[in-house]
Amino acid sequence: MQNQQLKVFMESKGFNQKQVANLFGVSIATVSQYLSGKYQGNCEELDKKVDELMARYKAKVIEAKYDSSFVETSTAKRGMEIMDFAHVEGEINVIFGAAGLGKTQMLKQYAKTHSSAVLIEVDPSCTPKVLLRRIAEKVGVTAKGINSELLEGIVSKLTGSERLLMIDEAELLSTRSLEFVRRIHDLTGIGVVLAGMPRLLVNLKGKNNELAQLYSRVGFACDLGNALPDEDLGLLAKSALGTDEYNPPLIKASKGNARRLSKLMRGVVRSAEFNNMEISNELVEQYSKMLIS
């Protein structure tokens, strides 16, 4: 019976009825009645939800066989060096390159190993006020008030702190938001790293050169290019799978893109486990055909 399977699953994972109710989109009372075998509603629908939950967590167990640990490739070292320089010298540095080269992973790794680094991830809806609020929350000051009040609180907290402000997908920031970043840097002396797609460098100049003050403050701009070298891809593949046996087809299929490589390896690992077979060059080539170019 699925309700008994769910009970065993909950005990093994330490889940309570509220968590399961959220996962199923039902009430806590419904979960309680289902577990006790007293539910009078559509049991088939709940049985289906249990089966789907089991399948998802089986996939997560398989995923654990894929090592997603950060790998210090030559490209990652370049990026980390730029971050470290900005941090130590209080400079504004830029890291840009095509999507899928590992910029976000570099930033997350630096933040993980440097407690004084603050990582802000932005999106298309990130207005100047939203940006200032996110920075305020991260540095531990009140995230309420008008922009000038938010800026004042951030500056007061960061002045003399020798911290590093890192902003991922910074190409999405408006001209006004970039101006606030410049002011934070100017008033506090902290280092700043802006990371994003190639158009970030164009945005930093401004359409009419209105950001000349910001662009003139950029110390170094690290161009990661459009693709990772085969050496980096090989290191990533070996680290993830624990062997370099399948590097040739993996590198060929990834087309210089770390994200594409990761998706390919995860798919291969999952396919091998589900079909009770060993990973092979043939399986890699077969699965690579399903990736969107």
C-alpha cells in the first residue's frame, strides 16, 4: 500500500505531515487521514502523488553519484584571481563571457570560501530599489525606506569593512542601478565584481557614455570568451564521474560549454542507473544527440 510506503519514506527522511502536505498540495488533515488509512477522498490520486514522490527521490539518490563539487580549472583560476584582486585592492573588476562557462559557480565558490564577500544574484525585475534592498539584507542593515535611506544604511555598514560586493548577471542592471553600485564603491572603498554576459561591458559604458565615471573605475575586465578549453572540460568530466575514460566523447559533445557538459553527464549517469547498465562511450554519444544545441 502506498500509504505505508509514504510512512516509511517520511520516517527515513525525517519529513512531517506539513511538509508532505506542501509537496502534495493538500491539507495536513488529508495527509493524516491517508496515512492512517481513513481517507474517504480520491485515494488513487494520492497514491499517484506518492509514486511520483518516490520516483523524484530515487532520481536524487542517483544524482548523488554525480560529483558536482567545484573544480579549479584554468578558467576558474583566472576568474578567482580577478575577484581576489578586487577584494584586496578595493577595485571594481568585471568578469564576462558566454553563458554556461561557470561564472556563477566561480562567484559562489569565492563567497563560500570568503566570509567577507557578499554575492547578489539579480534578475530582469531587479530595479534600483530591489537591488539596494538585497544588498542591505545581505550586509545586515534595515532593508526599508527610500533609495537614499537604503544607500545611507549600506554605506554606513560597509565603510572600512574591506568587504567584496559581487553581482551576478550584472548585465541585467539598469543604468540607475549601476550608478548606485558605483556610489557604494566610491563611498565605502570596498571591492566590487560585476559578472555577466558580454553585453555587460557595453552597458558599463552607457549608450551615450553616461556611465563614464563608472567605466573609468574598472580596474580589470576578464574575458572568458565563448568556450572553455578542452583541458578545463576534461578536468570537469573527470571530477564529476571519477574517471577520464569518457572524456573524448564528452568534450566533443559539450562544445566548450560547462553547462552543456554537466547536463550531458547527469543524463548519462541517470540513464545508466535506470537501465541497470554501465556508462559507455556509446551511451554518451547516444545521450548527446538529445541535447539542444
